[in-house]
Amino acid sequence: MTVLPILATVSSISSLSLGSDVFKVRHFSSQRDSKNLTEMCKDVWNGTDYLPKVATLFESDPTCDFVIMEAEATGQMIAAGNRRNFDENGDTIWLEAIRVSDKFKGRGVATALMRELIERSRSNGAREVLACTVNDNLAMKKVFSRVQMNLVNKVQWLDFEKMKSLPGWAATDDGKAENILKALNVEHLVSEPAKLDTWVSVGSEDELESLLKVMTKHGGIGHLPGLGKLLWSSDDLRESIEKGMVRTLHRLKDSPPAVMALVKDSAIQSLRSKYVCSIAATSAHDFESALWEACSEEIKSSLGSSPAFTVAFDGCIPTDPGTLSAYLPVSNDNPFVIYRCQI
């Protein structure tokens, strides 16, 4: 699956007005903007913001439109944001990495930038725009509401502070690390039937997309969940498919599918492993089975790195008491919530 470039039909510079102030939106330039971006993001996520570290990747990715918003009079950077083509037809756009300078928060900057990015997407012929934030980010959820984005689903993820405390898991800890089931001593919570399930490799992105589309009929997101995003076509995803680390549960044709994928995420800075185990499923059994498969010796040999990967999974997977997911250090009160705007 080839995702289309996003920049061909988009003007590189546009102007926005907020009251008497005029701002310019232009493409990010690493040579010109890196220092200011780092300064603007220094307190985000308690100083661990991934954006400055991946900004050059956004800049060079033809499927991305990574922009900064600056005061026209002074050239001061006040905001940044990225949008990317999510599929091969350009129908879906993913908005991410919306950042606003502390000095300009509360003035409608994020809303103005979001509207600009949505309008660019409309000009590209997109049919929908997706974005997400953590559940307790009330300010961003208000922005989504102002630009007519509606809540559609959520992605559960693990508490990084708790995961860093596990032996060998932190980026600075070179001790022996165990996979998540052993590290948390929860292997016994995987049922025997789940252990006996058979998983087979997904052969291509097209096959993966077909499986995920079927899952929407059973309440699933219809995409692979990631950390603060949904996964799209990428070199990292293709590498995982080639290595046999994207798998689906082998079962009867009419049964809901389940997908497990171990894919690198360069944004991870605080954990020793950059792999995320993404689980798209709709039942507690399938979640247990997927995590058991992800921790298998066969997968471990394919990782070629620390087995201490984190996990992101579809919010429709039950986290009821007694289920495996309920015993993981999941940020239950603060999942990533996904919003959609039809355009």
C-alpha cells in the first residue's frame, strides 16, 4: 500500500488573523526552526516531548505537512502541528503534534491552527480528519469540539512511569529485562485455551487493512492502535510485516479477526525498547492470546533487542476485573481518545 504525498496541492504559506494580530503558517525548516521548537516543547510531557526529536522526520516525509505558526511582525514561533495522509487514496488525514507556546495559550491559537490544517485537508480532497488526545486534556477536547470533531473511540496504553520502574525497562537501565507478562508476574492470567491458539503472519499491508476493516463490524477501531496515534503505512510497519511480527489469529472465517503487531516507534525515549505491541481485538480472550503470542520465544528472536516492549490496544477490549488487561498498569482514567471530522 503506497500512501500519497500530501504537499502537491497545498500552498506552502498562509496567513491567519486573531483579533488585531496576524500570523503566518509555513512549512517547518529544521535549520531555521529546530532551536525554537525545542524551547517551545521543553515542558511538554514533563520534559520528554517526542516532537523535537522527530521533527526532521516529519519535515522530510512527503506524506506529511509539518507546519509552524509564527507572528508575522516578529517571526516568533507560537505553535506547530502536523498532518499526514493516512491511506493510499488520501481520503483520511491524521492530525498530530499540535503544540502552542505557553505565552499564547488561551487565545484561540490551537483552534485557528486546527481549522487551517482541516481546510488544507479539504483542499487535498480528503473525506475525514482524525486526531486524538489523552482523556484528561480538557483544553484540547474543547478545541476538537470547536472544529466539529466528534469522539469515536479510544486506545488504552500503559503508564510509562510504572513501566520504567520494572527491572531493565528504563532507557538508562541495562540490566536484564523480561517481557511484560514475566515482568509483571501475570503469565498465570492467560487462559490455557488462549495459549493454544494459532497465529499466522500477515503477508502484506493490504491484507492487514482488510482484516482491520472487518473488525469495525465488531466494534473495533479499524486501525492498529499506537501510542497517541493510530498506525499508518511506514517503513517500520513494513519491516515488521517482513519479519513476521504482524500476525492474525487463525480461526473460523466468520469469527471476529484479531491482530497483533510489534512495530518500532521512534518517539519512545524513556523505555529501553522502542517496540510497541499493538493489539487490535474485540474480546478479553483474544487480548490474552495476542499478548501470549507477542511474548513467545519465536517473536523474541525476531525482535533483536530488549523484550521489554510496551502495549497499546483497542479500547473496545474489556478491562473488567479478572481479565488480563485489568492487571496491566493501564492508564484507565487517561486513555487516548480518538476524534473524527467529516469534511
